[in-house]
Amino acid sequence: MIIRDRYAPSPTGLQHIGGIRTALFNYLFARSAGGKFILRLEDTDRTRFDESYVQNLYDTFSWLGIKWDEGPDCGGDFSPYIQSERTSLYKKYAQELLDKGQAYYCFCSAQRIEEVRQQREAAHSSETGYDRLCRNIDPQSAEKRAAEGEACTIRLKIPLDETTLFHDYLLGDIEWKNSDVNPDPVLLKSDGFPTYHLANVVDDHLMEVSHVLRAQEWLSSTPLHVIMYRAFGWTPPEFCHLPMVMGSDGKKLSKRHGATSIDEFRKQGYLPSALINYVALLGASYEEGKEIYTLDELTQRFTLEKLNKAPAVFDYKKLEWYNGQYIRMMSDDDLADLCLPYAKDANLFGAKEPTPQQRKNFVDAMPLVKERLVFLSEAPEKIAYLFNEPEIPEAEEFIPKKCDLAKTIEILRIGKEIVRTLAEAPDDEQAENFIKVQAEKREIKLGDLMMPLRVAITGTRVSPPLFGSLRILGAECSVERVERALDRLVKADKAGFLT
């Protein structure tokens, strides 16, 4: 069997984690089996459709590096891959079910259906869905009314007093009473557009989809789809309903749990490789003791047997860990390229584009923050002091433990004497050896010598490595910053600063 599966989103919103997980599992399954991965746009919900959502879909998958073999943008043997361009097909197959007596015209207005719903609600009835009023209209009479232009829909005639049995790869054999299936659902709407159910079944059959991998929230639709396959006389594809993705509270992942649209993750500074790696583990396991996988490695390892039945919990902290790991694996040049848009947005360079020297300094700063970054978006703030002179903090920020202001001034004056040599040292090792010797020589704790110097240079006690910062700033700039800090401390001392 040639594996053919698909991702068939409705472009009525931004791409989100749940949808991406479904697409990724379909992609991995097709690739692992040497099959075909298909993109199909199910755009029949015209009231919620927006072209911007289609563009968001293309942009998202381009960013993730996931490509389909057939789709609206690349074509294929079963074009078109956009349902709104296939309406003649759906009308044809809806007519086929009418001719077989498996469907019927319904002339009920939306107003009447709403009135029935309200009446049931007032009577506390357990009945739901359509009341099948038009089911027994004489077919010839119904056809005549439809031909004369009376507004109508076409509904599926669900076989009553039967059960529908189907097999799910993950959940096993499932038996569903037809009385629990949506009563005679609409197949073709009055505007000529199909509903999701008709278009989905017709397209999966015509596009020779062999496997349907989708979220478990669609499980209740599967009996209906199986009934439709049988009504047409078609063999259903193999079904595999993927485990749900839950928030930490055990409820389905949603906006209340934090970012869920891929755009949000992208803007925060997540890497596509980290997101793919983590999402691929939501409901699947590959190799004990291994957590980092490339997309190629996931493709080689994925099988349906690797899926778990239990719901997956989306852990933002774990995703952050993955993002940090992938950041640390990057080269300085590549990391700088990805961080640069965030730096421009933060106006780090004082102009839209960095000068050649600023660009060099930006790349040179990457090793200083690489181990500290969780998101790409954090880089500009962490290295801002290298491009713009930081504000001098209050005097107490300079003072090491068990020291007073007078002692701190004395220590920073020593720092001024040695900062040029530190900035001109070719590497951290030589700089560290030099400052250790100076600290011992002057009988000062190394930490006490470094802290005031760090605050003078970076404007804060907590910053990227000091020696690398000094090399990027250069000797002259480093000396000037220490002098400014000393001036502030001396003035505070004269003003009677108390520790």
C-alpha cells in the first residue's frame, strides 16, 4: 500500500499547536513510509474564511521547514486542492446519494430549526439535532420543489436502528449506535457549498488518502463518515485519532494556557527546530534517553506504534528548555542573523541597519549571551550596554558585601588601572590570570574587585561575561565608563552617602 495522508485545515484562524502537531505526525508518517503528504484547504466555511489565514498557513510551514508533496501551491495529480474550487464534485456526489435514496432534500428554514431547538430546551428534552421532518417527503415531490427554486439543503439519511463499527489504529475497535450520530446532517448547504462532512469524505476518497491521522476531538465524526463511505460503496481509509494535547490543568490546550498560535511562539523568539522537536514528542516516544532530534531523525524513527493513547501535556518550561538547547547549538553567525531582527526592533543600533562595526560587535557578543538565552528576543536587552552607554546605577549597587563606599571607590580606582590591560587581553584566560594576580597582589578578594568593575561597565551586577564585554567595548570606552562610575561614587561619598 502506498501511504497517502493529508493535513486539511480550515483557514478560519491562525495556525496553532494542535494543528501543527497533527500536520507534523502526518508528515512524519508519510515520509517514514516513503509515501505522500498532502495539503488540502477545507475552505467551505465562507463566513469565517479569511485569505490572511491562508497566508499564515503558508508562512508557518515555510518557517517550520515542512513541505508537502501535493497541495494548492504546488499542484498534484488530484488538483484542485482547495475545496471551494471543487464544488461541482460535491454537487455530483450529493446527487448520487439522492439517487440511491441515501439522502434527501430538506426545506426547513434556519428559523424553524431554531424554533425546534428552543421548544426542546423549554421542555427539557434530551433530543438534539434535526428532527427529520423532511425525511419522508416523496422524493419526486421534493425534487420538483427543488427544481422550481425552493430553498433547500441536502441531508444524509442515517440508517436508523443500526450500529456502525470501525477500527482505529490507536483506540482499537469502536462501535457506535447510529441513534447517537448527528441526526441526518446537512451534506450540501442551500448556497451550494458542501459541509465539512461531505467534502471531507469525497476528497479523501478521490485523493486516494490511505490514512487519516487527526485529533481525537474528531472521533465523534468518524461514525458519520463511515456511514457515508458505505452509502457511496467506498472503502474507508484507516483511522488513527491522535492523543489530545492538554494544558497543565488537564483541560484542552487553549489561549488561557498561554501562547498557542505559532505566530506568538515565533514572535517570542522560539526556533522552528526546537518547536518541531518538542511537538513531535507530544503523544509519541522514540528512543529512551534521547531528547534532541532533528527533523530527519524524527522522520527515520516515526511509526504509528510510537504513539501513546494517553493525552499529552504541553509543558511551556520544557519547550523553553528545548529552545535554549537549540540556541546553544548554533554558530555565532547564525545566531546573530536570527537575533538581528529583534535588535532592529529594539533600536539597538540607533538606526535601522547596523554599521559594519556594530554588526561585528553584535556577532562577537553572541558567545557572551548564548548560554543565557531562552528566547531570541532576549538578546537585545542582554547586550544593550555594548551599543549604548548604560545609566550609572545608585552607589549601593557597586558596593561588595562587607565593604563600604570608601573601600569600593578604592577598589574601582584599582579597576581603572587594570581595565585597559583586561580589554586588550586576547582571550578570557589571559584576562582572568591577570586580574587574579592583581587581586592577590593588592590583597583584595577577586569577587570584590570584579563586581564594581562589572557594574561600571555594564550598569548591572548581573550581566554577560565581563572579559568578553571589555574586549568588544575596547580599552578607551572601558576606561571612560570606569571614570564615569568613579565620578558618581566620589560625589555620593562627598554628599554623605551612608552604607
